[in-house]
Amino acid sequence: MIRTAVLGLGSYVPDRVVTNDDLRHMDSKHVLQEEVLTETNDAWIQQRTGIRERRYVPNDGSVGTSDLALEASKRALADAGVDAKDVDCIILGTLSPDIHFPGTAVFLQDKLGIAGEGKGTSCACYDIRQQCSGFVYGLQMADAFIKAGMYKRVLLVGAETHSHSLDFSTRGRDVMVLFGDGAAAVVLGPQETDDARAGVLYTDCRADGSGAWNLYLKIFDIKKAPYLGYDTRDPEFYKDVHPQMDGKRVFLHAVRNMVVSSQQALARSGLTWDDIDWFVPHQANLRINEKVVEVAGIPPEKVLNTIQFYGNTTAATVPLTIDHWRKEGKVKKGDRVLATVFGAGFTWGSAIFQV
Ligand code: UT7
């Protein structure tokens, strides 16, 4: 039987480390200033979220989401031993696309050197917009494509540039402190095997659109003409151009759905925690993950987190966390991961797969 295998994995975060204390001194373009500009502090951020630091791209206009995606993709392709020209499908999850359209996957294709006459492969390029759930949603798509025989080398990428859309002021501190920039990618392909547990074993994706306005970034309203009709003197202007979140509601829904989704993943696939090497939850808040682990009865020694180092990189968190702990020597080739995600939409889901 044909099953989907993870052939390679790679991640990339920008060099610039931003500490919790730095966030007190950031101006609106995330340039550090001498004076304190935002009322927040390291103790609050660590206690409520577990985050110690995150990475930001330079603010000189030189790096965007497709650039982060490119670096992660090159590393994943090298890890898989796959040439970029052999990729026949790119699926890119992001909530911070380079521009409104076209999607960021085509910019990535061009930067990989596989677009255009002569050198081009004309591979399929999908952007998916499932925010923090993008990796699990993308994995389900890739798995279906590969099992159907549609594609043989799928590059699945999660990439985010959050730092340019955050509100660096006391008003925006609840959301601003959470997010970081980064990207991670996997290369997936078919594997002929009799082992029903090999490769991608389970995926399940869910959504509840009644939560859409509990976590959103509006930017424009296509119902209106002009659809970018901002009045920068309007005191509510900031709500249109920075992410808005009902943190408590999102927190509660995240815990509830991640508990149910991870428990269903095991029950439906007939596995127990003995069959799982690592639980990799989405990295939105360490307190969410600790609650999920407690309520769902997940062995704490099997849990991998990286929010301490990178904050929330939305679509990138799951592969970034796996790659981080692989580099630290914890995760090994062939280990079986249960990943559970939750994000804006609301969207959520789980996947069980071998690395
Ligand atoms: O990946 C997408 C999914 N996103 C999430 O899952 C995020 C879910 N939500 C959360 O993680 C939490 O709700 C937050 C971390 C965002 C907020 O934590 P909280 O425990 O719900 O705090 P809160 O909003 O109830 O605020 C408590 C206090 C408030 O002050 P008062 O009114 O009690 O005086 C806030 O103004 O903390 C204040 N506060 C801050 N103080 C220092 C809020 N943000 C900050 C901050 N620094 N950054």
C-alpha cells in the first residue's frame, strides 16, 4: 500500500533575538529606544505565557515571509536529499503573506529557482489560510494528494512575519508579546509499505466559524469602496491594522478542542501513549499546553515545547518545534509524533506521523 512519508525537515528563524525586556523599548517599527514605551515586563510575560524571547526579521524591508519560507525549504530539501526541481506541489500555510495576491507559494517557487520558462517545473502552488492550524491542515492535503497518486514530492511550509503587523504599545501588549517570526518545512512523498502505522497515520481537521471575530486581523473590508478607507485620525484605526484577540475566549476554546482532538486521535487510530514518542502541541501559550497535557492525561516527558525561544510562529510552530528538538538530539528519524493545533477561525486538528 502507498503511505505518505516525511522525507525531510528544516526550519529557519531570523538571527535577531528579541527579549521580553526589549519589548518595553520598541517603537512602532520595532526599533529599540532608550526610554520605556510599553508597559509590560518579563515576569508577566513568562508567568502568563512561558515566552522568554522570540525572533524578528530586520525592519529594513529586506526580508518577508517568502524569504523565511525559502531558507526553511532549502534546509528541508537538503535533509530529504530532494532537488527543488523535483517538487511537484508546494503548500504554504501563512497568515502573513508577502502581499494580498498572488499567494506566497508562487513567490517561494520563484525564489527556489523552479519558476519561469526553461528552468520552471510549473509545479502546483497552494496557499492555505488556516493560521495556527496551517501545518495540520496542509499535512492532511498533502497526504490525500500523495495517496491519490497526484503528487510525488510535496513541499509543505509554514512561514510567518508577525513583527511588522504588531501593535508595539501598551494598548496592543496582550497580543504583541506572543508572536515571533520564523518558518519550517517538510518534504513529503509516497512510500510503498505493508506497515499500516508507517508515515502519516492520521489527520483530522476541524473549524468553528462562530469564533472568527475572536482572533482576527482585518486590514481591509472588501464590502466597502474604497476597501482601504482608513482615517488615521480615527481613534479606532489601530483595530483595523493590528491583530485583535479575545484572549480568554481563545484560551478556553484552545484547551477544550486540543484536549478532545488529541484524545480522539489516539482513540480513532487505535494507539496508546506507548505508541507515541512525542506530543507536539501548537505553541501559542505554555499555559494552554500545560493545561492540555494535564486534562488529556498526556505523559509530560513526551511533550515538546519551544515557545520559550520563538514565541508563537503560527503555521510554523509544529515543524519548528520538531526540528529544534531534533537538533538538540531528542527527536530521532522514525519517531512518531502526535501534533495538535488550534488557531484563528477557530480552526484546530491533530495529526499522527513519523518524522
Ligand atoms: O495562536 C493563536 C491562539 N492564541 C492563543 O491561544 C492566545 C490565548 N490567550 C492567551 O494566551 C491569554 O489570554 C493572554 C496571554 C493573551 C492574556 O493572559 P490573561 O491571563 O488572559 O490576561 P488578561 O487578558 O486577563 O489580562 C490580565 C491583566 C490585565 O490587567 P488588569 O485589567 O487586570 O489591570 C491586562 O491589561 O494583565 C494585563 N496585561 C498585561 N500586563 C503586562 C495584558 N497583557 C499584558 C502584558 N504585560 N503583555
